Amino acid sequence: MTRFITSSFSHLILLIGILIMVVPVWMIFASSTHTSSMINMNGLQMFLGDSFYENYLRVLLYQGGFFKEITALKMFFNSFIMATGVAILSVVTSLMAAYALVYYRIKHATLLFWIIFITILVPLELRIFPTYSVMAELNLVNSYFGLIVPISASAIATLFFRQFYKTVPDELLESAKLDGANTWRFFVDFLIPLSKTMIVAMLIFMFVFGYNQYLWPLLVTTSEQYWTVVMGLKMMSGSIVHRFAFVIMSMVPPILIIIVLQKHFIKGVFQDK
Amino acid sequence: MSFLDLKNVTKIYPNGTKAVHETSLSIDEGEFMVFVGPSGCGKSTLLRMVAGLEDITEGDINLDGKLMNEVDPSERDVAMVFQNYALYPHMNVYNNLAYGLKNRGIDKETIEQKVNDAAKLLQISDYLQRKPSMLSGGQRQRVAMGRAIVRNPKIFLFDEPLSNLDAKLRIQMRLEIKKLQQKVGVTSIFVTHDQVEAMTLADRLAVINNGIIEQLGTPIEIYDNPKSLFVAGFIGSPQMNFLDGNLKNKTLSAEGFEIKDINSDFEGEVTLGIRPEHLSQSENGLISLRVELVEQLGSDNLVYGQLKNKKDFCYRCPGNQTIEKGSNLSLNIDNNKYYIFDKSTGKRVN
Ligand SMILES: Nc1ncnc2c1ncn2[C@@H]1O[C@H](COP(=O)(O)OP(=O)(O)O)[C@@H](O)[C@H]1O
Ligand SMILES: [Mg+2]
């Protein structure tokens, strides 16, 4: 009986926690399906209205910005390119950096690693102007390349992959060598499949990181053609319901990525065990 | 030149540890060579230099007439079975066996045939689709062997491959390895610290101590004719008994008895070695043993006790003799089956 009470109690607390997180999102979603006059008169809504298609289609296709050149659809496209680029590029570079640090006979590899690692203490905001001038010099302002590359070196991902490689037993490498595998084959046939779970986790993490960038895209794009969703949240003008609709849509891509990739993620975790 | 030739091979690790000292050794094609010695004596280092996994500090290694010193392990055509097997955890058994063949660019059908043949030989055909984590210790051991066999390498290298198995399985796998090697006929080097394993597997045996080969020979040669105190103590179970003594004018005086007409001109402090199985009971024997403990193995009895001077001593007798705890035995050494070593250098002198 006491067990029942304590477990109901903890469930209650969890439910309250979920409600605190979900209700505001729901209210924004519900409100975004009403007309603006309805919201202006009656405040936020808890139940769905009937302007869903009308509001969302308008937001997606409305030509916004100062020069009326950019649609939300284009922003989603830009954000997707940027987030995917950041995710893939940072995972690839971290994988290779960690491989070199652990498996190549580099003098002072540990020191090198810590130098890479302390860049975590230097946030993008701190180096944003020098980085910007480099991009400007290279004529890469207003390009996907400029959006993606400067934020795609991830010390954290390098740390994770390095720590993982260090746990791979030496005999595996030696065995593979005797089986005729060269450095490249060991990387492709062993380390990548063995770290699949971690690669997927890092892809998700870096995708969300790239998607959420605000300051950097703001700085490195002057043409509205390169606006991203997170920038657009501020830039888009319009009525309150349209802004709500945009907020709701802006949450969808990260959630989608997690749903799509988590299958591999969980499978990987259990296969490794 | 023989099939595998080590010439004055020395290994000094970057931290200064001298693991192997100027070792020379020749192994013939098809021979089963065992490196045996206590932990840390440099067996693995020597083996790993043959494999190419460790650089050679000095000396030459020739395999099949080719100098190996600078050849990458992937190019040496050697196969190794590791202590913890080092199976590829993300590949199923089939791919574990096939991986080395794929890297050599062999076509798919040939690979399939070779893998299936090896699997049949090792009785692992039923597990080909399983991952290593779903296999028992003995099965993993077989897969590791299969991975070596399937490539038909120039030489098999085994680094204590049986030490992770339980006692019964170890004996079974020991037999299987020996049979397999005889069937396949590949030159092999097997590293172990277990002298029983070494004796049963070896065509020839290298007893290694402190990075030096103390003695090289067939198991029987080494058992019958140990050249040093170390070899005498290391080979044979239970261990050889050692007694202090003095040798002068071909007469050995140990504590409590003398042996005359010894075939040696050495004079000075010596150690007398007698194997427990080279003793028999007789009236007025040389050695008087006070029995403290009897281990009955069935076929044999191992009798442990003390001599008059309180030295521990062991005697092995047939299992049908009854020996009482607390009794006194009078023992004689079987004809000339004793070994005398210079006490200061450990070298055999008789
Ligand atoms: N990578 C290494 N660096 C430094 N010393 C080592 C290394 N590997 C082994 N040794 C040392 O070399 C000696 C021989 O080691 P090893 O060949 O592994 O012995 P065994 O296999 O006979 O137990 C030991 O003293 C060991 O501590
Ligand atoms: Mg060893």
C-alpha cells in the first residue's frame, strides 16, 4: 500500500513536470490555429481553432524581410542546409582528428589534444569578429560555406571520439594489421562501425547546435536569401498568430531529426552491449 | 638458412627496458616451437617482433628467405592468435574469418569456400552468423584459430591463447591445437608460461629467462638434461628438489649424505637437484624423509615432507603404495639421476 502511494506520488510529480513543459507549447500551437482578432480579444487559447491551413500556408509562403525576398520555406531550406552541413562536417573532422591523435605517432599528442580541448572555453561570440573578417577577406560572406565551416570544428565531439578510441583494445588494431588492413581500412572497417552509436548521437547534437545558431548567421549574411529560421523568428513581421505558427514550425526539424536517427541510436546502444 | 631465422635479435623498449637480449634461433618449416618462461621474461616481445608488431632494436629476422625487419605486419603473411582472442566485435563469425582474405583481394567464391572449409575443420559452421559476443570462451577460441588458419599464412603465432579458458577446456583445446597443427602442417610458435602446455605441444622448446634463451631442445631433452638451475626448476611438475652441497675431488657432500665418483671436475659450492620421480624407497637410503602430507592423485602419490635439516622435499611414488603421514621414509636416488649446478652461476656441472 505504501509502495502504491509513493509510486503514485512520484508519477504525479513527473506528470506535473511534463505539463509545465508541454502546456505552453500546446497553448502556442492551439492559439496559432485561430485568427488574430480572436487572440487579440480573448488571449491565448487552449483549444484548436479552424485557421490552421490558412495561417501556416501564409507563413510558409509569405514574402518577408525588408526587401520582401525571403519566405519561411526558404529559411527552412537554409537552416536545413546549415544544420546538416555543420553536423556532417563536424562529425567527420572530429572523427579524423581523434583518429590522428590516438593512432598516429604524433609527438605531444596529449598536449595537442588539450589545446584543441580548451577552445571549448573560447565561445564563438568571443572570436566572432576575427572569424568574420576572415570570411569577409575570403569573400565568403553570404554563402553556405561561410555559414557552415567556421562553426564546424567541434572540440567536444573530438573529445568524445578520442575517449572512445582510447578504450578500443590495442589487440584489435594489431589483429587487423596482421589481417592486412592498412591505416585507412582500420578506420573505415573498425573504428567507424564500432563508434556508430556515438556518431549518430554526435550528428543529432551537432545538427541541433547548427540549427540553433543565431549570432553567426546574423553576422555573416547580409542578403535575405541566406536567412535561417532562428534569425527569421526575430526578423519575420506579421500578426501574432503568424508568429506563433512560425515558432511551432521552427521546432519541428530538430524533433524530426531525433525521431529519424534515434532508431539507429538505440539499436546501436543495444548491439554494443 | 631455415624457414624462420632470428639472428642476434635484441629489443630495448623506449623506456629503457631490455626485454630480449641478442637472441638467435632457427625454426624449420612445419615445426611447432614453444617459447616458455615466467611472466615478464620477454616471450611475447620476441613473438611480437616476429609478427612485426614491435620494432627490432638490433638483429635480423628472416622469414622464408626474406629479411623482415622493415616489412609491415600487414605484408608479412603471418597470423596471430591473441590471449583475449581480439575477435572483431562488430562482425559476425563469417566476416571475422573472411576479413583477412577480403583484404588480399581474393574473389568472393574462393573466400566462401575457404571460410566454410576452415569452419568445418574447427566445428564452428553452426555459428557463422553469430557475433563474437554470443559465443562461449571455447567457441571464441576456435574462431580465433579459424581466423588464423583460413589465410594459410607462412607462420602461426600464438600468445598464451589458452590462458583465458577453464582447466578442462584448456586441456581439450591444447590437444586440438596440436592435432590441427599436425594436420595443417603450418610452422608455429606458441608462447606460454605453463610448462605442462609447453611440454605437451612442442616439437622443440625454448626456455626463456630474463630475455635470454636458457635452453633449446625437444621437451624430453630438456627434461632429461637441463643445462641450468633455472631450466631444471622451471620444467617438471612437481618441481625438482634442490639441496645445498659442496663438490670436491669428485665427491659431493650434501647435508646428511655423500655421493662419490661424480662425473665432474668442478670444485666448490653446488646445488644438487633431484626430481621427485627419480627416487625410490630402500633400506639404508641416502635421504631420510619425514612425511607431512600425501597427495593421492590415483596413479601417483605426491609425498611432501622435510629432511633432517628441515628442508622441504617432495617424493613421487606409484599410487598403489600406502604412505602414512608422520612416518619416516628412506629414499635412494635412481641410478645417476641427479643434477649438479654451480651455485654461483647456476650452470650445470655434471
Ligand atoms: N610496451 C612496453 N614498454 C616497456 N616495457 C615493456 C613493454 N612491453 C613489455 N615490456 C617489458 O618487457 C619485458 C618483457 O615483457 P613481455 O615480452 O610481455 O613478457 P612475457 O610475455 O614473457 O610475460 C617485461 O619486463 C615488460 O615489463
Ligand atoms: Mg606475454
